[in-house]
Amino acid sequence: MQKFANHNRLIIVLDGMGTDVIKRVLDKNGFFASHLTGIETAIIPATTVAATTAYRTGKMPWETGFVGWSQYYSEVNEVIEVFTNLNYYTGLTSKMSQHTNTLPCKTIVETLVDNGHKAFEILPSWAPNGFDTFEQWLNQIVITCNRETNAYIYAYWNEPDTTLHDFGTNSDEVKILLHDMEQKIEQACNKIKNTTKILVTADHGHTYQQPLYLEDFPYIEQCLSVPVSLESRCVSFFVKPERIKDFPLLFNKHFGKWFKLVTKQEFETNYLYANKPVRFVGNYVALAIDKYGIYQNRSIQAHISTHAGITKAEMEIPVIEINI
């Protein structure tokens, strides 16, 4: 285990805690700010499905097939929520014979264990042996760090993302939650006795959004062969063959000020860095550069704050380093 140089490596990923959120909410002299050593750029799309899967596997979204929250599966003609395996538009269990949330490869932890190293994942309750509360999750981190040496530990928690979605980056709810999380993480770090290098970061940031509904733009909606997918701020359009040429003209006329529209190939090459076509990417992709998000219709509840666009608030994530 010389690779870990006689110390534990702990990576803590706090969902949605982008640099912009930290600067808005937390004390400039607080625990996180005092250990902030840099700022990195989130993966594209800047969203949990793509980013946390990349963290867990060490592979790009085009390699794993985990690109966005909702993806179009042609074999069942459904837009499906990847993590839940539910039809995005009906809420019903999808007709997919194999769950969409099945990883196509081993995680970094599994690979390390297979090669004789000590490695652990500490996750919320959706995972086997996951934890119901933030306090339980933190306690397990402390236990693992104090029990093990020369171990790799990946710890992910699904907040403040959920609260940000519901209340927005400037809300009292987010301020109270993040202050509490920062304080409890500091307390947990003080309980770790074994030499441990800790990295606290995020999968993406957040920004307020205003929804646009394609049902209000029938001339654009009629160009599509299937409903929109991926994310509200990284929108995949599967366009009818006969409308391929005029779709970008129509889209840019109405939405060009707020979105950067790119072709499938441009998105795959310049944003996903893929070396082959990605089945979940439609003919065009719209990347948000302003405050708007695109939804098919009002049956989908729009979040107050969200991510997956390419604005600074969504893309910048903190590098917080703590040495125990």
C-alpha cells in the first residue's frame, strides 16, 4: 500500500455545493473557506448522474452511459430517469428489462479491493448498507478513518442539492443547512485520529432558473420525434428527419439568447470528449448560458434552482483540503 503513503485518502462529495453557493452562504473565515485551496470545473453535463458516476468509476459519462437525469431509450421508446428507472413523463416503472441504474463497470473501490487494497464507499440510504441521516453518515466516516490505515474512502451525501432545488441558493433553508453541514464536518474531522488526507468537493454547482415550456412553442415542439431529455439546462432534442435543417433556425430565433445550441457531434466531441457516438444524445443539444431551463410541458415540476448548464455558478466546484 505504498500508493497511499501510510495514510488514508478520504474524498467527501457534497451534492450541489458549488463554489458560488459557498461564497453566497458560508463565512469567509469559516472551516471550508480557510481550507479552500482551489477551484475546479465540473464535468459536462454538470449534473449528479454524470459527475458522481465519474467520481465512482473514474470513467467519462460517454463511457458509462450515465449522461443526464433522464435519457431516451429507443428500445422501449421511453425517456427514463437513470437513477430511479422510472419513466420521466409518467412516473411509472419503465419497461426496460435491465435497470438503467446498473453500472456497466466496476467502481474504483471495487477495483482497489480486487487488487488487494483497502477501499470503502460511504453512501446515503439508497445504496446497500447506506445511511439515513447525515449524522450517521459522518459517524461512519470517522469510524472508518480511525479503524483503517492506508485506505481509500469515497463518501457522498445528497445535500445540499435537494434543499437547493426546493428553495434556491439565497434561501434561509440553504444557509441554515450548509452552516450545519460545515460545522458537523469540522467536528467529525476533529474526531479522526489516524493520518488522513481529506478532500471536500462537489459534483456541480447551482443556479436559479426560470422554466420555459415547449408546449407554449408548438412550432418547435412539432419538430421533435420524442420528448426532450437529459436535463432542463442541457437539453437533448431528437428531431424529425424532415425538420433537421430548419430546427436550429427556429430554436435560435426564440431561445438563442439564453442557450447555446450545438449539434450531436459538437456536443460529443467538444463537451463529452467522446470518441464514439453516444446513444442518449439527440440531433441537437441546448446548453444553458442564462437563467432559463426547458421543459416539455407543465406536467414536470420545475426546480427553483438547478444545474447542468455551462454558467460559472453551475460549473465551478471547490477544492477543500484538510490534513489530519
